[in-house]
Amino acid sequence: MNKSELIDRIALDADIPKTVATKALDAMLNGVSDALSKGEPVVLIGFGNFGVKERAARKGRNPKTGEVIEIKAAKTINFKVGKSLKDKVQKG
């Protein structure tokens, strides 16, 4: 499912125009992005939790040359699935 298909689904399920569904989805995505950029977790009970993790600097290998390289520390986004979503996906 892509963004436009998701907007169609929101509009259908909520019985609202697509323009309103688009604004609602964009507002939600902006809210999640803003919270994560501040290092705040986003908890959607039953769906899952978004969070930011610090990844330490480490050594890696260039697969082409085999040369050892330094990989810088970085922030990464993680997602932990909620029980309701997990159960729904497992049931198919």
C-alpha cells in the first residue's frame, strides 16, 4: 500500500473527503517526524512504538576492497510492533 492508497482507505473508512484524509495523514506524519527529531518516542497503543536509538561508532569492511573502515555513530529509528497489530498480521 502506498500513500495515495492509504489516503483512499482513510477517506473510505472515516467517510470523509480525500482532501481531508490527506491533511489528516500529513498532520499525523508530521507529528511523528517532529517528535522523533526531538528524541521523543511515539506510542500508538495496539499498533506499536516508534523510537530513536543511538548507534555507536564501529569498524566495518569495504566489501569491494576488504579495507577496514570507520563507521560513524548515528541515530536510527526503530519500531516495536504492538500486540494487536502482531496478532492481526499473524492471523492473516
